[in-house]
Amino acid sequence: MNKGVIIKILLVLIILVLVLIGLKPVFLEEKVADEDGITEIKLGVIPKITTDKAYLYNNNIYIQDGGIYNITGILYNGVIYIDTNEEVTLNLNGVTLVNEVNSVIDNRKSSKLIINLGAESNNILSDGINSNSAIKSVGDVTIKGRGNMLIYGNNGNGITVSDGILEIADVTLYVMARNTAFNASEELIINSGIILGLGSDKMQPPSDSSKQNTLLFNFATIYTENTLFSLKNVNGDVIVNFLALRDFKTLTLSMPELKAGRYQLYQNTGCDSLVNNGIYDDCDPLTNDMIKIGITDTYLVNNTWNWYGNMDIMINYFPEIKQDKNINFN
């Protein structure tokens, strides 16, 4: 057998052994110039980065320069850290980030982080036992694009912006949090897209500057995982069907079809179609188990945000907002 072939086989075997025993080999490769100013990061057992603008250390990705980063693949027990004051865009296209211990995206410096979801892409983020938020940022965060994203905030929040604005547009975004789905210190702005937020603690209403209406529910009881829900208008037209992917007590719903009008929410429904990222398309509820808050079973939408249930869990708002909004305290 050719000596070169034998060496290549031995290298492959060594790498497999290192992976099996938990060590992560790192290849030293020539750094190449970014094409069109875009940096490619390919995740996997051995994440591949071919630029000096970001580097890999201890299975974490450290982004140290502003710019656009195309990210694909799976990262297990690693974090994407943003360590630059410049604006950073993460283009996620079929990304799975799972961390059993920490957050999965941590913007520690940038004044603005943009997360752009590739068209029709499915992206999953899930954090760990020491995390207080799956995505956390010290600066503004914009989530946009024509893709889908599931976020599991297993120990705290789904998305936390400690000093800035969270703005959402166009995406299909389903956030399930142990505590709070969305927590932005300044404003939560929902302009478009299909947005679902499940939580069990605090809840933040969108800003008045949002371009899309939102319903917010603080239920008196906990609804359980794997229950199917349907929101319909009073004419019986289905607005959205969704599967609860975890137990929850608070619910944020926003979608383009949520126009001014009256709506009803049902549980324990059945659907003939298949689920896609927790949301059912083009199907009708098969049963009708209406959800009430107090004596209220019909929910009016006549403002940018419309709150039903006790307000003692509301965060990041100005008290005078209560004077102008459609709020039911039952």
C-alpha cells in the first residue's frame, strides 16, 4: 500500500479516537481572505473557521471583529461569543446550537447584533443548567429573515437584552422559556412574522412602535406540554394552531393575521396536518375546548398589544401605558 495512503488512514484513525475519548483535535490551516466581506463558519465535531476575524478555543467560537458571518451546522456544548464593539450579523442557515451548561449565543460587547435566518431554514437553540438565557446581549438585537427558529430557554429566559432593544421582523420564531420568553431592557418591537413566546414567570409587552398586533395572556393555571392550541376569530377562521413544546403559564402571540377584532383560544384540539416547528399549517380544530381568563372567553384586539390576566408579572414598561391599553385583569 502506498505510504501516503497509510499515513492518511492513520491520521483519520487518530482523529476518530480523539473524538471518541472526548478530545477535540484542531487543524492548523491557512487563513484565507473572506469573499465579499462574509466569513464562513462551519460547525461540527471540529468547527472550521478560515479567517482571523474569529477563532475556536475549547469548543467555543469567539468573534472578535465586526462583519457578516455565515454559520451552518451543529455546535454541541459550545458558545458563540461576540467580543467586538462593532456591529455583527450572524446568518443562521440550518443551525443547531445545544449547550447542556451555558448560553448558546452571548454578545458581550457589540452595540448591535443582527441574527438573520436563511430563507426556509430551520434553526434550533437550546441552553443549559447554568444559563440565564439562551441568547443574551449587552446591546440591541434584531432577529429577521424568512427562516424558522426554535429557542429553548431551559433554565431562565429565551432572549435577554440587558441594555438595548429587541426587534423582530418576518421570521417564524417560537420561544419556550422556563422564566421569560422575551426580556429587553428598553423595548420589544414586533414588526412582522409569526411570533410565539411561552413562559412561566414575567412577560414583556411590545412597544407602541411595533407594526404588528400582539395578544398576551397571563393564565391562572399551567398548561402542559404536548397540548395543541388554536386561536380563532369569532367567525371561526383559524389564525394559528400550535403545539405546546413545554409547560407554560404565560403566552405571547403575534402574527400578521391578528387584526383588530375579537378572538377565542382553544385547547385540546386536533389537527389532520403535520406539525412544522411547533406550528400547524392549514388545519381546523377538531374539538372545541375554549380557554377562559376569569369570565372572559373572547379577547379583543384593538391596540398594538392587548393583555389578558393579572398584570403583576409585567416587565420593562412605563406605568402610564396602562391608561391607554386594552387590559383585562380577571
